[in-house]
Amino acid sequence: MRCHGRPWAVLAAVTKGLLILWAVPGQEGRPLKAPTVQQTQALVKLMAEDAQELFTFYEKDQHLAIHNICRTNEPPHWLQGPVKGPCVLQRLWQPMVRMDQALQDIIRHQRDLSPPGAEILRRLNNTHRNVRGLLNNLAGLFPALSPRPSHRPPPSPAGPTSIFKQKLQGCRILWSYARFMARSSAQLEARGGRRCRERRRSQRGSRTPARP
Amino acid sequence: MEAPSHPPRLSTGKKLQFGKLNLQLAARWLIMLLTSGEEILQDFRERIPCRMFSGWNWVAYGFCLLLNVYSLEASGGLVQSCGHIIPESPVLAIGSNFTALCILNESCLDFGNIYASQIIWKIKNRVIPKEQYREINRTVSSVTFNDTSSLATPLTCNIIADGQIEQNIYGITVTVGLPPEKPKNLSCIVHQLSQLTYSMTCTWDPGTDTFLDTQFRLKYRWAQESFPDCIPTDVNNSCTIPDINFFVNVEIWVEAANALGKAESDPIVLDPIDIVKPLSPHNLSVNSEIVPTVLMLSWENRIGDPVMNLKFNIRYRIIGDTNWMEIPSEDTASTRTSFNVQGLRPYTEYVFSIRCMKEDGKGYWSDWSEEKTGITTEAAFHDIAVVESNCKLIRKPSKGPPLWRIIDASHSPASWTVHLMWKALKPSEANGVILQYELTVRDKSSLSCPLEKYNVTSTNLTLQLPNGTYEVTVIARNGAGASPPSVLLIPASNSKAPVKNLRALPKYDKLWVGWTAPNSYVLKYVVEWCLLSSRSACIIEWQTLPGDVQGIYIKGIKPFKCYLITVYPLYADGQGSGQSVQAYLKQDRPSKGPTVQTKKVGKAEAVLTWNRLTVDEQNGFIRNYTILYKTIDGNETVVTVDPSKTEYTLSSLTSDTLYTVRMMASTDNGSRTGPDFTFTTQKFGKGEIEAIVVPVCLAFLLIVLLAVLFCFNKRDLIKKHIWPIVPDPSKSNIAQWSPQVPAKHNFSSKDQMYPEGSFTDVSVVEIEADDKKSFSEQDLKPFDLLKKEKSTSEGHSSGIGGSSCMSSPRQSVSDSDDSETTQNTSSTVQYSTVVLNGYRDQTPVQVFSRSESTQPLLDSEERSEDHAGGGDSTPERQQYFRQNGGQDETNEDRPCFERTKQIAHANEGDLVGFVQLQISGQSSQPLGLGMEKNIREAALSNVLQTSSEGQTVRPEIVEENTLSVDEMPKSYLPQTVRQGGYMPQ
């Protein structure tokens, strides 16, 4: 492919798209109204609020509100920030992909610890849906973003084994996530997401004449 | 029970002959019976030849099943289908065409000689016309339906086997319906369940019924992710998605699917945040501000900034008022948790409520919050600057309280009980707290009377006043001062003109009262109203109106209640009389029907009465009563009665008939029927019984009178019939025996011969000749002679003898030649019959003796004769003699013939007169009534000897009881019989 250059790449992309359209039957093939930036910003704001409430609840519910042991200053690398520069929304993609996986782990862990219907599970699931919703919006806003992996990567071999460690790690992730979302929300409110789109539009506009 | 998915099919074993198909079928049914129950059993009843059992019962089923099972086992037990239908259990669209194939197995063709041409198709038990069949080949037959509307379940393939026996091969269940319609009008709403939870409910129009099991699924997805379908439960037009996420577009649509197809609604794409119905604000509070026209509302929102911004809608009203006012929407179009309501009245209580929705107007308003009240502060002293700058801000009450009275003159004609009442000022009029009311009462008819003053804090005052004209004033006083006075003139009489054309009718859910003003100038009107109730007194409410008003909407009126409304015109110099009207705000049908009963019931009419419904039961104006009556099997007759009546007479009724009557009360809005009442009309009308009874009684009296007269005239005859002359037995004797030949039976001189009292009784001697052999011819001669003489009496035992010969003296006499003579005398000479029972085939001989006795035989005696010849007759005859014998007291234990023998001993020379001898049984022998003593003695001797086997004849007793003639009591017994005849002594 590499030898044949760009036309083959285009052909491969078209084929891939057609294959996707063919593989997804019925309604899946229908185009859905694209999300707006305002929607996504509102979602980020909502998620920031939700993340903070989730962490507070989790910390209390899991009896980890002692000595601020969850409130680490060393968040996971994918939640480190703050998100700076243009295209704040676009930069949320990767952290959200990782957060999606992290929340799945926390939910699975909590399913083993909590009865069905527990409030912590309801909140975790809601946050998880928000994360996936944000990924959905980001994918709609930025089609060039790579699609989410269909299956999650295998858990890290160095993952914690004891329950307490799992709880604590979940708590720290949620803390880092809450801070990350708060920063992102604040940055979005301060700068808005338009610049990225405007920049992309201007880039696209400047690029258009160059298209074959 | 649902039809089996696999209908029964005919099957056969490999080695089975076709004729045994029934057995196989039975076995198959037995197996299926264990799993499918009654439905299969029903089919089994129809198929198995055991239908020969009349009166199916379980025993027969069991027996039949056992037989079939046994046959099945004997045949090898392997069963196979003999054919099948294609398609199996089809689901067809209504109106479409359909073809089914019945395919026979080759194995069945081999041994059964059955072919497709023998197939008949059936729907249920109805044979499908053969025009719809088509024989495709020797094993396949098809049936075609051009319209599946005519199809039903089951569709069976059957075959006519040898002997025209119809056997079922296979059956299928056919389901007919419609494909689902495209669901329409899909819409969704997100309900906020709590501060953090939301659910989305979507509804749609499922379309027409498909007659099939149709599944509806609510589908939704994001652009990059799909979610599990929402499947409705119990309904087919809505579904609730429990978890939703805001700010992510979701596509929603409905899929309807059944066996005939699928249909999808048009999808809708939305952000759930745009269809939220939030929870209403809560914890609403109302706080008064320093400014008397302002109240501050504060509340808590249950949906906030991260999710959405809100706008609000605030409404308020003065308490007691029904009209809401709203804060302008532009004043509350942003998120907030408090608001100052301005422009309110001072010292007025208000009710507030609030709702919210998304700030941009997308979505739905929340429900109204709970209502909260608050009262504005008093106007007085609130702001000196305002008072100084605005002189209109009066601190005193702005007006005097409305004043009215109720006069009760019932206690004393010379004085009134006047209930004065006035209304509290509205807060806006009172301008503060009313400290007291000051009343003055002035008697206008007497200038000298002092002014009476009363200070009260309540709003009423009762005074006892002499009749007259009074002027009452009242002022309200608050902290700032007194109000202008309100004046009420109480005239001695309400002689002024009343209002005209008073009417009341409901308008806009209020009761409007209107009237026409009188010609004179009216200062003001007072409208009184009260709720009429049978349970409580009429509590009067009232309202004053300016004189230029001719109508009013009365508020606070309850529906279905009757109100009495009175309007008084007040003039400057007096008061007009009140005009009243009753009115309902709303009417309903009566809460119960009238209870009818009869006051009087006649032959063709009945007077019905009922009580009027109480005003509480009426629920409206009773427009009419309806009487419904009918006989048990007759049509109902309806009569409408004016509501003012409480009695009605039903006429033209059928007599002696049970009627059921009920009564219905009707208002403008419906009717209610009371309980049934039954009555029966009388059989006879008024006077009919008298008309029948009186003539009957009169006729009866007449008959009785005639009977009395008749009896009186015929008293002798009646006396004879009813009270026959009973001779005195003590005076009876046998005067004469008359065994003479008929020529000698001249009793004309009987009276002379037998003076009265010489014979008192008649004796009967029956001599049975059963054992005639013991008598010699000589012994029987006298009887033969007697027989000849008494030729007319022969064969008439009822004459003087026979079985009851002596019961009727006249009859006895009638047989004689001189009956005329004997009938006219009480001492009738009568015959006795001596009956000799025939010996073997010989004719029995009857011997008549004659007696002067008129003593009738008693019934017992007659019966004893009936038993003649029986061994038991002896005691009876003894009794007979005892009754008539005078020496019974001394010889009670002796048999009658012993006494007879005693007599015979006393008159041995006249033994012929021994006529009262009766011997019954085999030992009884007729005694000859011979003429000669020797003969008699011999005969007697013979008799005694002959009867030695008996128990009663004991000669020694005779000897011991020998009596002289003088000692013999007078008796009916023949005491003396002269030799050569029956001549009495």
C-alpha cells in the first residue's frame, strides 16, 4: 500500500466506509444529527459536576474519606492536564477513551462489592454513560478522531489485586477525573470550543484549493 | 386452552392394518392425554369408536383407552404419521390466498389403498367444497382458499377409508391477521424523578389491531452506540427508558413486528434535555416585606445549572378568591430561587404557587408547586415618607362595615329580637387591625329615647327591641381612627315596593341572581341567601349592593344544593319586602327515589302515596314524579305525576292481581327510582261482597225458615224417622207364636189376644242344619210345615227375620198378610224366623215364629246372626239373651240356652215352645219343634246328646236351675207354647 501511494489509501478508506455501511444494518446506517459544540460543552460541564458528585459519594460510600488518601496529586497520565491550547474538546477524546475503560473496571469491581441497584452503581453507570456520550459527541464533532476500540485492552498486569487497593485506585481515578473535567469545563467556558472549529474551518478552507 | 401447536395426526404402525388405525389413534391420544388434558380428550371423544357408549363417562374412557393401548401393544407399538400438511401452522394475512398440501405417506398407500383422491379437507367440522381441491398426484392433495377470511382453525386433512369411514390424517392451526401498521405520532418526554434521576417515556399510536401477537419495541441509539430495546409491558403504545443522558442526540423509533411483517415509525432525533418536564420548585416560602404591598417568595430548584437554566411562572391570588393572577413571564425568565411580588394590597393574605421549565422554552412546564400563603403588612406606620407624600394613604378604615339585620318577631308580638350583623372589612379597607366596632341604635319613633351605644369586637349583636323604627349605625375602629359609619334603617314594617322579576340561574359556574328594580329610587339592595337543608337550619349569608345594580354573582355556592335567595330593596325612608327564589348552581339526579306505598287498594284501583324527597335528597328541582307499575308478566305502565302531589290513584287495574309499583323522581339532570312496592288488588270491589253475602244470607234464612215450617208441619213423620218408638223391654213378652198355616194367620184380633205389654220383644231362633243328618224327618216336619205356611216370607230374611230380621218391625209386618193392622199398633206382632241351615245340598228350612215384641234387634245382635254357624257366635247370642232376659242378674254366667232350658223345665209339656235355641257350629243341631212332648223330649235329648261335644249344653245345670213359672221373669222369651201350635199363653 505504501508503495502505491495515496490513491490506494483513498480507495482503502472508501472501501472501509462502504464495508461499515454494509455491515451496520437498518437504522445504524442512517445519518444522525450531528451534535453541536454547545451541546458538548454543556455535557462537559454536566460531567464536571457529575464527576465531582460521584467522587464525593464514592469517597464517602467506600469509607475512603480519611486523610484525603484519594486526592492524589499524581493522577494517571491520561488525566494529567490541564488541557491547554486550542481544540479542547478534541483533546478530550483520548482521556475519555481511557476513562471509559477505567470506569468499566470500577463498575465491575463495585458489582462484586455492592448489591444490585446500589446507588454507587447507579452513579457509576450514569457517569460511564456520560463519558460514552461525550465520546459519541466528540466523534460526531470530529469525525477524524479514530473510532473507539471495539473491545477494551487487557487490564494492566500491574493492576492492584486487593479490594482496598482496587477501591483506592478507583477513588483516585475518580478524583483525578473530577479534577480533569473541572479543568476542562472551566477551560471550555473560558475559551469555548469555537476556536478549534474555526481553526479547522480555516485550515480546511486554506486547504481546499490544494485538493485534487 | 391454547390449541396445540402440533395438532393431532393420524399415524400407523409399520405392521398395522389400516383397519386398526383407530386403535393406533387411541394410543396416541392416550399419550397426548397425559400432556394435553381435556382438549385432547374432547377430540378423543369425537374420534374413537368408543362413541358407541351412550352417556360418556370416565369409566368408559378408561376402558376404551385400555383396549386401545392393549391393541397398540399387540401391534408392535411403533407409530408413524400417515401424512402431513404443508405448511405447518401458517400465519396468513387477511384477504390473501392460501394453498395447503396434504401429503400421504407411501406406507399408508401400501396397506390402506388410500390415495389423494380420497382426501377431504375440513375447516373445523365443515367439509370444504371439493371445487377447492386439487389432486396433484396419488399422494398429494391441495386445497386453495382465495380469501383467507373464510379460514378457521383447525384445517384438517381427512380420508374416506373403506366402509366410508372418515379418518383424520393431519391438522394444522391457521392463524389469520394483519401485518403491523407503521406506528405513528411518536413523542417522548423526560420526567425528572429526583434531583439526579430522569426517565424518558415515549408514546405512539400503534395503529389498528392486527389480530396477531404483535411486538412493539422502542429503539434508540446514539450516533455511535445503540442501546437495548425498550419493550412495553402490558401496553403497546408506550415505553419508558429508565436512564437517559442529556446533551447527546438520540434517535428514537418504534418497531412493530408480528408474524406477517415489521413496520417502523419515523424516527425522531432529539436531545433529551429538550424534552424535560422538571420537578416543580419546592420549599416555597412567602415572607412579608417592610413594604405593605410586597411579598417575597423563595424556593429551591430541583434541577440546576449544570443541567439546564430555568424560567419560572408565578401565580397568586387573594385567599378566598378563585381568580389567579400571574407575574409577567419576562420578570421570571431566568434562573433564580426567589422573587419579590409587588403591587399587593396591604394586610391581605395571598396564595402563591410556582412552576418552572427550561429557560429556552424547550420541554415542558413542571407541575405547579404546592401553594403557600403570606399576608402583607399593615399600611399604618409603615413609612412616614409615604404617608406624608401621599395623603390618600388613609390610616383609618376606609369605609364602614356593611350592616344588615335579621328580625325575629316570633317570641312576642310587641317586641323584636333583632340580630344585627356586619361584615368585617377587607384588609385593604380596614387598613390595619380593627380594634372594635361601635354601634348606636336610635329609636326613630321616639325622639325622647336616648341613643344606645354598643362597643363590640365581634361582627354581630343581638338586641331585644320594642316594635318600632330604628336607625342603627356601626363604625369600625382601628389604631388610626374610626371608619365612616354604616347606617341601617329598621322600619316598623317593610311596606315599600319589592323588587320584581327575581330570578336565579347558573352562569359560568356561579349563581347569578337578577331582578328588576322597583319604580322608586333604591338606595341599596341586600341579597340574602342560605342553604336549605333538612338537617340544619338555614344559615343566612348576605351581601349589600349599590342601588344601581340589578344582578349579582353569588360566590361560594355549592353544587346540587338548594339555596333560598331573598332580595330586599332599601330605600332612604324604609325598606321593601323581600322577594325570594330557590336556585341550584348545578343540578343532579335525586340521590334517592321516592318510596311509594298504597293508601288504599280496591278491585280496579289503588291509591298510592309517597313522601316528598327532602331537599337534601332532591339535588335539583323535582320536575315530575313518574309512577311505573306492572303486573308480574305484563308491560310496565308509566304515569307522570305533578311534583306537588303526594298521592295518586291508579285506575283500570285488574282485580286480584299482584302489581309491582315503583316511583321515579326526575330533575333536569336525571332521575332516580325508588324501591319496588307490591300490592294485590282485591278480588271484589267495594260492595260486591255485600251484594253477594246479603242475598245468600237472606236465601239461607228463607230456606231455614221453610225447613222449619216443613218440619213443623211434618213433625210426626220426622219424629218417626228420627226417633222411632222404642218399646220398653221390661214390658215385652211373647204373646203368641204363630206357626200356623197362612190361612190361620189372622191377626186381626191380635190386640185382643196379646194385650199391650204382654210381648215386648222378638226373638229369633236360627237353627242351622249343617248337620242335618242328626235330625230325623220327623224332627224336620214342623219346619217344612212352617215353610209352607210362610211361603211369602221364604227367601226374605229381611222380613221379620233373616240376618236383621227384627231391625224393622214394619218390614216384618209387611211380609205378613195383615200388615195394615200391625203397622198401626205399637205392640206389633212380629215374626221370628227359625232358620235351619241346609244340610249339604238340601235347602235350609226356615221356620217362622211369631212374637209380639216390637223390640228391635241391636246391631250387635244382627252381626251375631251374620256369624251364625261360627263357633264364636255363641257368646254373642248369649249376650243377646242377656240383654233381653230378665234373670241375667242371677245367671249372668250361664249361656242363653241354659236359661232356655230352665224355662223348658218349667214347662216341660210345652217343649215345643222352646224356640229360642240356637246351636251353632258342628255341634249345633236344629231342634225340632215337634208337637209331642215325647218327641220334643226325644229331640231335646237327641240334641243334647248330639251337642254333647259342645261346651254349653249341660243338662245337670238345667236341673239345678229349675224355676217355677211364677218365678220366671217377664221376658221376651217364649214362656208358654201350647201344644200343637205357636199360640202364646
